[in-house]
Amino acid sequence: EERVMARACAVTEKGEAHAFRATSSRAPLNGDVTGDVELERVLALDDGERATCVASDEREFVLGTDRGRVVFIDWSRGTETRAADVRRRESDGGATSVDWCASRSTCVVRFDSGAVCAAEIDGDGGVRAMNWIDAFPCPSTCAAFHRRTRALALGTADGEIRMYDDAMTAEASKPRRVLSARAFGFGVEDTGAVAHVKWSNDGVALAVGWCRRGIGVWSDSGCLLMCSLHHGAAAGGHKDTRRSVTFADDLKGDDGDDDEDEPRVGACLGVPAWGVGGLSLFFVCLVDDQHHTGGVAKLLEYSLARNISAPQIRARSSVADDTHAQTSDGETHVLLADDRAFVIRAKPNGQLY
């Protein structure tokens, strides 16, 4: 029998931390899968301090608090191992999100004020180094830190995403790249502020959800790979982003008919979650529903594919001439999805088939 065990931690509205253990098993004969989720322990901090956010690795989970501290808890024993105060001043408020990379001893915390702190914390809770990224040119609304590369992505109140190479050396006014849906005809009036961002496991893509409506995926190089916002801007120009937009406009085609096969995605309600291998992506969003004013919250799963050609496979065909030369007949790319593979061939004129 194949058995899998995983742990998870959630922070409640009361400021408690709930640690869970999930197990699943697969029967060897018929392949049936059974599972169970067990609440291992409930943790409350001392002196009325409230946990407001959480991150974790294999050995411990890290709680951000309303007093600007990060508290490390051992998974197995459920006891505090160390803590550090990373708040600069009381006006920064409490922690709204926390990310932790054990191998680099780096913690990234966003505060109520919109300021973001990246700190290196040693095994005794001492802060070896800190880097503050203040609100520029407007407050950050969310932050995502990639553990392997230390890349930082900040969502902002103006609907943009700012990318930085290294959280420990980033300067707020000098992002490596600024991503925006405005180039596709959608301004902050349409999308609202950025609600949540999340790096893919390999750090080559960033999932984004907005507060008013819309979700998308950007590549690390700045290419918009997927988006629920359907723009209609003319080639070479942008629409006026001050236009009035209705919720159902997202899925109206050229004939004005709605696409019933695709949900009308409204506000993104939670941090996106990447599936195994980055081949699937999960969002919790408000989805338009004719029976519920304002939409209903639903879990949306998107299947993705990645190019596994290295870097490309050139398809060639023989030419029957005196030299029997081989001439290029285009390029072939192989895309790997969760449950299938796609072979896409490009003709010399750029046409795909």
C-alpha cells in the first residue's frame, strides 16, 4: 500500500494557528485512494498576540503576527523555537503575509502599511541583515518571494506587479520589470488593485489575481501567458481605460454572445496554488452567477502546458535534387501537460499546425 503524508497550517480569525496532518493511501490492487485530515494541535501566542499569516517548510512553520514579529514553531513538537521582531516602527502595523526560505535563512514580511521587509534570521532568532522596500510609487498590496532565487514580486494598489531580482538587495524605485494589464486595455479602474501573487515552484512564472476582477499568469521575462480578461483593443493602440466595463463583458466575443464554457471571473479571494510540476493552477474567485448577486466563490482549476523542447526540434525533409540536400521544413515544439503531450509544428511562414 502506497501512503503519503503532508502537513498544513492555517491561521484563524481569532489569531490562532491550526496545524493539520493529511494522509492518503492507494490500494495496490484496485488503485482506490482513501485519505484523512487530522487537526494535530491549536496554538495561541502569549500576551494576546495574534497570528495573522503563516509560511512553512519541512521542519517548522513561521507565523507573522499583529505586532510585527515572526515566530518559528517546530512541526513535530508544536513548540516555539525562536522569534524575531522585524517591524521597523509601530506605524507599520501587523504582518499581512510572510514567506520563509530555510536554506537561505531569509524571511520576507509585508506589513499593513504596504512596506515590505526582507530579513536574514539566524538559528537563535537574531536578525543578521534587513532590507526595507517602501511603498513606491504607491503602496504594495501583496508580496511573493521565491525561495530558490530570492526573487521578489510586489502587487500594488495601481494594479501593477513589480519584479525584483533579489529581495535582500532590492530598491523600491528600481524594479527589474513592471507588469501591467494596461497594455491590453485594462487599467486599475477595471481590475482593481492586485490582490494576490504567487511564484511557480521553478520561479519562471507568476500567478496574479486582482481585487475587482481578473486572474492571469506572467512569465518571468514579462510575457502574459494567460488571462481571464478578454481585451478588444485595436492592434497598435490601447482602449481608453476609463471606459465603463460590466462584469459580463469579459467573455463576449465579436458577435456579442457570451462564452458559456468559461467562467466570468471576478475578484480573486485567495493566494493562487500551483500544482505538481507547474502543470495546473488553482484560484479561488468570485464567479458570475445569475442566481447570486455579486457572484459565488468557486475553486477554479486551469490546466497548463510547458515547452520541453531543448531548445527546439527542427523538422527536416528530403529534397529530391542532384545534391540530395536536407532543407528545413519548419520547427517542431513539444508541450507537456498534466495528462498529455502536444506536438506543434511551425511552417517557415509562421503558421502553426
